[in-house]
Amino acid sequence: MGAGVSVKAKFIAILPWALLILAIVAWGMAIWFDRGSDEVTGPLDKLWALSFFAFPTVGVFLARRIPANAVGWLFIIGPLLVGAGVALQEMAETLDFPGLVTPSEIIFDAGLLALFSSLTLFPDGRYSRSWWPWAHAVAIIVFSVLAGSFITVILVLGLLPLVYRLIKGSPLVRRQIAGPILVLVLGVVSLIVVSLAFGDTTPAQTLTTLITMIITIGVPVSIAVAITRFRLYEIDRLVSRTVTYLLVVGLLAAVFIGVVAAAGSLLQTDSDLVIAASTLAVAALFNPLRQRVQTWVDRRFNRSRYDAQKVMDGFTGSLRDQVDPVGVIQGWVAVVSDTMQPASAGVWVRER
């Protein structure tokens, strides 16, 4: 029995690396057969293609550390199948062998399905309800036939269980899901800002590629952090700070544009003096606005910290008028009980 367990453990330990090597080989074959293509790709495009290997790399880490969680295995199998599908497609075009086209499409779609199914199983590697696997399979078949858009369908079906867990899940599950969602939201917002600011220009294309690359790496890394629960309980603070600064930047931008437009309209000029005055107004508003917005965000998105801060502020204020040591100790124990919520709390006072 011991030898059998040892062999199984060794196999599980080696299998993720073997699948990663197969994925590298598959993508290497795709690049090899595509070397004569007329399409020209820059170094950033090649770098983005390499960033895609963040998924199988993170998958190896998760599969070895938590082999019972299917997300890690899907992170490896998905890119492997996608690479194999692309390689077969390039072989079919290079060798003029149309018989490989249909198998390549099936394998490619299976790889995408594996990647998006990891969203369905995130974060614990299991379906939320016993009927999810059947609903998932039936919905893919029905919508693929009706809509004719396999990629869109599996993306939506992968996100629906994630949204369900975000709404109905425990506080721990919601914290786990918040990390990857934060990466996606920041990435999408950055892409929109770049598009609005630069339009369809070369700098915009460069920034878009870099942001896409950061998202491609950030999503699997944030998922790994969520699954392993590494510093997971800092996510509430991170989310509240991110929401705060996004709101502050948006409000200050609106103030800046409004002041410039109003001053220019009144003075019939758009001189540097108007822009300088608007900049000073925005700078003066930054700290007061940030504090007010932070309080509002904490009250709605980080309530536990907001309540704890209120308790601490009240206790600190009461110390000014408190001279009785027993009263100070009782107040301190009450603060610890309200903020940390321990099973029990006590104070040891050293006798002089």
C-alpha cells in the first residue's frame, strides 16, 4: 500500500511538469509551421504571446500544491489543447492537408472550454450545485447551435457561476473572487482610458498590448493568490483603496475640465493661467475629497474596518478624560472584543 501511494504521489508530482512540456512543444510546433507566414508581428506581440504561459505556469504551481483543485489542471490542459489546435491548423495550411482542419478546430475549442471552465470551478475546484455540470453542458450545446458563437457562449457560461458565487458565496469565497475581478476591472478601465486618450495611434497600440499582457499575467496570478489564500484578507483594503482612487480621479478630472471650460468661457481665453488655476484647484481638493470618498467607500465596501476604526477613535477620545486604570482596562478589552471578536479576552497587569 505504501509503495502504491508513493508511486501515485510521484506521478501526480511529475504530471504537471510533463503537461507543461507538452504545451511548450505544441506552441513550438505552431510557431515553427507559422514561420513562413506573411503576417509581421512586433516584439511586443511576441512578448504578449509568451505572457500567455502564465496560465500553465501557475497551473503547475497549483496542481502540485493543491492537486485536488481542478483549476490548476485546467490552467495546464487548456493552453496545451489550444496550442495543439493551432499547431494542427498551421500544419494543415503548410502541408496542404485539409483533413486536419476539423480536428484542429475541435481541439482548439476544447482548450478554450477548459480555460473558461476553470472560472466555473473557481475557487474551490468544484461546482457550486450538483446540477451545474448538466446545466453547463446543455447550455453550451444549445447556445452554440443557436448563436453560432462558441467562444462567446463558453465565456458567458464560465462567468455566470462566478457571479453566482460572488452573490451567494461566503465572505471567504467573495474575498477570493474579488482579486481576479479587481484585475479585470482595472485592466478594462485602463484600456478604455488609453483608447479615449490616444485613439488609434501607435502609442495607443503599444500601451494596449502592454496592458493586455499585464491582464494576461495578472488574472492567473491573482487566482493562485486567491486559491492559496496568501494574504487574502488584505483584499478588502485593496478593493476599497482602488475604488476610492478611481472615484477621486474621475471627480477631479470632471472638476478640472469644468473649471477650464467655465473660466475659458467667462474670460474668452484658454491661456496657461486658466490651466494653472484649474490645476491648483484640483490639488487643493485632492486630500479633502479623498478622505470623504474613502469614508464613503469604507462604509459600503469595507464595513468591518470602518466600524473598527470608529470604535478605536471613540476609545482614543475617551482616554483624554479617563483617569481610572480599571476603566481604561475595561475600555481596552471592549475595543478588542468589538474589533477583533476573539473567543475570550483578558488583561494581565504586572504588579509593582
